[in-house]
Amino acid sequence: MSTQTCHCAEHVAAAYLKHHQQTGEGEIYQTSLMSALIDGVYEGDTTMADLLEHGDFGLGTFNQLDGELIAFDKTIFQLRSDGSARHADPEQKTPFAVMTFFKPEITQQFDHPMSRQELHNVIDTLVPSDNIFCAVRIDGAFEHVRTRTVPKQTPPYKPMLELSPHSQNFVLITSMA
């Protein structure tokens, strides 16, 4: 009698799942669909506390489109349409968000200022395909940061494409040390 090792797809998938459950590596967690958000589904049941179980880095929005959701370093911030930013409450809910555990595989340092387009060009050379998901974090000193969000919505909700002319743009000026 001989013993054979089976490397069938089920065993490979089971091994990956076990590794993922133990480490959280490779997970991209998404609540709802972007198409639903664009169509006006602005209410969800996923809390900020729920999101942090699936990642420490991500983007999204809050119920009623009440600001942009920005998550990094295990903290979720709410960037509101008046230009203010605050820590999100763990019980706040989202209709759409994407989260991951941020573990960089590639790092790049720069010793000179770059334009937005120059930075995009560098990122494009580092991402091997347009068909893979990647998370990008940029740390640095910035002269300014431009933000945009729509004001909080109330029912009956309009589709998002009808809201874009009413978005608020802010330029946050930073002091360069």
C-alpha cells in the first residue's frame, strides 16, 4: 500500500483559509457594492467596530453620506462636508466601505517633492496589473491636501450622480517643517 499526498484545490483552499483566519492576510472586506451606493443606497448595518474586525486601513462613507470614511492605523476618521474631521464612533454605520489589514510588500522613498501626476506614474510602475487590488499609503509632508465630500443626505435619497454638483471641496493648508 502506498501513501499519496493530495494537493487538490480543496486542500489548497482550506490551507489558505486557515492561514487567512489566523493572520488576516490577504483579506479585502467590502460592505455592499459601489453600484448600490451610486444608485442611492445610503443606509447600511455595518458598524465601525465591525469594519475594524476586517481591517485597519480603508475607505468608504457613513450612513446618509455623512462624510468620507478614512481608516488607517486601526482608527476610523469621518471627514465631513464642512471640512472638519473627527474620530468615528464605533457604533456609527456605513452603507459602503472597503477595508484590509495593511501590510506593505513594497516601500518606496523619495528625496524630493513630487507632483500628483509624478506620484501616480511611480505607483503605476509598481503595480503589476490593473486587475489586482492594492492598498497604497502615502506618508509625507504636504503643502496642502484637497478633500471633497457631499453634504449629509436625507430621504428621499437622490442617486449619487445627481449629488456631485453639490459636493464640497476643501484645501487644507499644512505648515511644512
